[in-house]
Amino acid sequence: MQHNVLLFLLIFISIKTFAQPVPAVDENIPYLVTFGKEGDKAWGDSDFTQIIFFSVPKNHTDPIFIRVFDPEVGGDVDEQKGEWDTRMKYSIYGGKEACSNEDAMKINLGGNFRSGTLLATKSFTENARYEQQWYTFGPINPTEGEYLPDYGGYIFKVIIEGIGGDDGNLYRLFMSQLSTENQPVEGAFAFYFKYKFRLHDDVNEVSHIYPFIDDKVLAVKQSNFDWDNDGFIRIISVAKNGEFLKVSGDNEWCESMHAVQPAEKNTSYDIQIIKKKNAHIKSNNVVIFLKNQYDELMPFYSVPIGGIPKYKYSIGIKP
């Protein structure tokens, strides 16, 4: 219980108005990505499904809305393979076991990952009406989520599935207080266990993801897929000043282990994604997840809990 109180005190301190877009502003990631189920995994999607969780604090009583930018599969944003033929389904779940069911948090989809109560669903194909526009689900009663104090309140699960076709769907999400614009829900945030997204084409852009290192974590094992050797991934923390992660090639997985220093407990990692200057790789879609020493998945948070970490040179320096 003491751990949970500390974690969500840090979340409360860290929450900013941009904590609820996914990808988040601090992450500097262009889009989430999900391909149709007949897609080629070598294009950067390992299982054609993405799962995002939103946490709404218990004291929030007004309706919420979950909004999707560019939900259709066609036009300038998405990635075409042959004819536009992809159908993408968005589903929102709440209620018992929406998040706590172990199948909902696995890296290999199977079993009952659609656990919980289905609150809303809609499928999209190519449709100019939704090209670079927002579609809104809701209103949703906050108490329809699964109440999990360990995750900050009422939890909603959003599943994005490519149920047909082979094109790539690029999109963003936002939890809002309003149906017609993006107005953050105070104290809310998003988290995710297996993150699939598009890298910037601009080699000068640096992207970030933010796992939290709680007091139980002794080591982190990272796994990434289809990075195409497109640059570098490194950890910045209070005790690490650029420790490099192993990076995968085309259509392959790779992993590396990273020991956690005592000073890093109860702080966030800033995992930085830096493009290779001379590779000129465009439209690169990638997958990444982390596990602790118990082989448990570790969540990434849309807000860096405790703030973006800064390396402290004095840590570990003996007089």
C-alpha cells in the first residue's frame, strides 16, 4: 500500500494538461500504428492489435469521451499496400477485469484479452469523412470503468484491431471532458504494456517513452521488433547517462537486459529513440515492451511519473 500511495502521489505531481493524448506530447511520437490482420509483419506490426488503458480518478464524476484522430484507413496519413481494403475496429471496455484479467496485459494476444464489459465499438474502412478528423465515443460514465486503486482509479481499455485487409492505420487517441474538442480530464492518464508506433521521418526528432521503475524492479529486459537498425535507443535516468538498448533489424525481435541502480527506484526512465542520421529510413513502424526480473510486463505511462529524469553526475561517484 505504501508503494501505491507513493506512485500515485508522483503521478499527481507529474500530471499536466497534455497527459491524456496518446501518443503524449512529451513522447514526441507521430502516430500509433495498427495494420489489418492480413498485413505483412515486416512492415512493423507484430500482431495487428493495440491495447491502450486510460485511468480516470475516483473523484471525477462527469462523463468522459474517448476520441480517435483519423480512425479510417485511407488518405494521406495511413500506409497503403495495394488497394485500400482494411477494416479497423475500435472497442472500449470497462467493468470487472477490463484491465485486471491477466490476458488483457499479455504480449502474446490470446485467451480473454477482450475481458470486461463492452461499452462501445465501431469499425472504419476508407472514408474521406473521417480523414484527419476526430471521431468521439461517449458519453461514458467514469464509474463504468474497472476500479483499480493500484492504477489510479477507474480503468478503461481501448482495443484497436485490424479485422481485415493489409494496410497500415496511423491514428491518435485522446480522453476528453468534451465530445467536440480535446479538453483533458483532470488527474487522468494513459498507460500501455506493448507499444506500437511510427517513428519520425525527420532524423533530428527524438522520441521518448517513460516506464516507471518501482521499488521491486531489479532489472529491466527490453524487447523491440522491426526497428530496421534505424538509429539508437538509450536510457537516461538519474543514474544512467545514455545506456544503449540492443536494436532490432528488419522483421526481427531482439532484447537486452539492464540492471536497475538503487538510486533509480521510484523514478522514471526516459527511453530515448534517436534516428540514424545517414540511414534515411522513412515510414518506420516499431514495437517495444519491457519486463522486470519476474518476467512481468512493465507499463509505459503517458506522463513521466515524478517528472522527466535528469542524470545526476554525483550518483555512484566515490570520493
